Amino acid sequence: MNISKLFAAASAVTMLCGVASAQNVYGADSIELGELVGRTDGTQVLAPETDPDTAECNVIWQNGDPDNAYAVRSAESPAHQWYAADDFILHPCRWNYIEAVEMYFAIGQDVVDPIIDLRVYPDCDGKPDKTQQPAVYSGYIGVGVPSVAFSGYNVHKVRFVLDWWVFGNEDGCDRYWLNPVGLTTNTKYFWISTNVGLNAERVQGVQSHFKAPTTVPPYLDWTPYEEYCPNPAFPDCQGACIDFNFRICGKICALLKDQGTYDLNGAAATKFPNVNDTGMSADNFQVAPGLGSVEICRIEAYLATNCNPDLVYGLLFENFCDKPGNDLANLGFVDFWEATGDSFDGLPVYKFVWFCTGERVSKGRNYWFAPLASRGVNINERSVWLFRQREEMCKDIWITEGCYMNWNDIDPVWANVSDYTPLNTPFDFAFKIWLVDDTADGSVPQGDPGDTFDAADIDRDGTVGLNDLQLLLFRFGTTTTP
């Protein structure tokens, strides 16, 4: 392996800023890329710190485990600048919930309190788009394991929480670039290669790129790593066609029903009996046919309310002959909300969102969803779930009209919305729902599944050696999420 040569030569390759100046340039908050909408929009709720060594990961993109063959510096200090980047694409025609990115870095054992940021660039003609400011995310760095392959370095698992919710265009060309950057004066941060034995045919998308403005000669633009040669006098100085190790955690979601076009009218959604304008509204949805169950990925509902928006919560009900039946689940308080700028009857209109609740529903079955506002002590607090805007050509109602339960009735029961609306008009309510696409598989297996191999040959290179031991140490004690 030529890692020692790379470590030595790469000290002639890396980038510049320091932590303070990086925050000044890019800002403390993430920068939106294109149509990205994260969990932090509207309320700016910060993602909780997550221990990379224990965090669960539902893998939707697998670039590969570290193979310990190459490691490329990606760090910056006031004096030096080196950057490494690798790409991924979104699932086309699907909503991609990208929760986190995980990768392994070799960090010098003499680096005190390591810091790594992840910068995410859109693609421009097969390279990171240097005309765009990247979105920036802080990294949570796990406990280091002394490296078998790289003497004097610990290998750390690093996790970056992105919380993206973004649609993959049908042309399949939504490509982004990951650029993790070490941010201490001691710049011994190296991103480890993948591809298991350096099989270039397994490169996913574009091969890894680097940019190194402080080397001799300088590499001022993003350059394929196989063209890396900091000093032509060095024998065999050429780089290699490689990818870097990383995986993406999240879910691939398909839109089940879009009733998001709302009317400025609706029915009460405040569970507080014996006060005017209180009641519970519900609308139904049907899961596509098939066997088994599927997870609810996201629900959006549009409510007008002067209640505390943080305390809006959601309920699911079984179906009982065109009406809500038994309670199924409490989805808890919303993950985030944002004002739409509209108002109804003096109440501001909000979009409320529940993310990845973990609740599963059976395929082919009907269910009912009900959002509710929690009232405070103010008797003037109200909440109204807005109706879906009526359309023409028999498209007003999906399955059956919405239901309403008036808490001031002597015997509150679920009734059709048309029993309470002027001219007995039926309405559905304004909401959208996405389910996890259980046919989508973002992982790319390493090795030919038809090959036979020794179970100890973890990297499938045909031999059992130190690299297999290192990979075993990476994985020891971890659990997998199906």
C-alpha cells in the first residue's frame, strides 16, 4: 500500500480558514441548496448531537467501507489548504429524506480536540460547483481506534446530521458533492478510500476529486484524484481512480396523497370540550395495495390557529366503515412548523409537519389522521383544520368526505363534515402524506453476490489480512437496521 507515500506527499496537498473564519464565510446556519427543505426550516430547531458510534442508520446510499489503501488529506489551516470530495445522487422521482452522512477518517493521534465540518456542494459539469457557497454541517466525531494500516493515526467514525427533505428530479441528475474538512492547526485529517481492493470499475458516479491551492504545483480547481501529482520529480507519484468511504442514512419516500391546496375555511381542531369552536376533525387515506406494512414517512397538515404551534400533535385511527375507529397511534408534537403568510378569521395559517414517526400501516387498508392543537389557559385560543380546496370533475373527495366531532354535542360522535357546513357541502381536509418506498434500495453491495468467499475475507480481495482485521474492528458490536 502506498499510504505512507501519500501521507508524506499530501503534506504538499490541503486548504485554508480555521474554525472562526470558516463560520464567518459560510455562516452558522446551513445554506439551502436548490429546493432543499430541511427539518430546521421555519422554526430553526437544531438537530440533537448524536454519538456516531451508537447512532442507528437506515442506509439509503452505501459508497463502501474504508479499504485502508489510500487516505487523502482534507483539512485547512491559516497556512495550508487541501480538500477532498466525493459525489452522490438522489433517488429520482422520490422524496429523499437524508438524515445523516457517516464516514471514517484517519486523524493524527497528536490532533487535540479534532473538529470536522462537512461542506455540501451542488454539481457543475461533473465537479463540485465552486461558484456556489456550500451548505455547512458540524461533525460529531466518535472514539478513535488505533489504525492497523496508518501508523500514528486513529480511525474515527464521523457523523454529520443533515436533515434534508428534497425531491429527486425525474431526470436523475441531482448530484451533490461531500467535502469533509478538518479545522485545527494540526491538519492531520485524511479521508480513507473505498472500493475494496481499488477496483476502479466499482467507482460510483464520478471518481473522487481534490483541490489543493497550496501545493507545488497548486491545484486551484477540483481535479480527479488520479491526476494528483504534487511533485513530478517523485517516482510513481500518480494518484488512483478511487471513491471515498461514506454512507447516507435516511429514507426514500413516495407521495401517497397530495391534498395540500387549502381553502380559507375549515372545521375546529382543538380538543377542549365545553368551549365554543372546539372539536376534532379527521380525514382518511388509503395505503396502496400489497402485502405487509409500510412506514409513514411524512405528514403535512394546514391549520389556522392562535394556539402555541409547538404543541400541535397528531393522531391516527383505524377505519371503521367510513368513519374513524379505534385509536392507532399518537404521533406526538410536530417536528417543525412554518407560517404560510395567510390567515383565516383572524388566525394565522401554518404548515405543520410530522417526520419519520416510525408508525407502520398495512397495505391496502384505510386509516384516519387528525391534527389537534393543545389549548392553553386563554379562552380565545382556537384552531381550525382548513378544508382542501374544492375542484371539479369529481375530484373533490378522496375515498369519503372528512369527519368532524363536536365536543359540545350531548353525545359527541364522528359525523360527516357536510352535516356541519352551509348547504351541506362535503369537504376533505388539507394535508399531504408520504410513505417509505419499500422498493427503493440505495445500497450498492461490495463484491459479486454470485462469488463464493471466505467469511473472514471481509474486504473480498481474495486474502485474509490486516485490512480484514481493521474492518472487523470498525463493525464489532454494531447492529444493522433493515
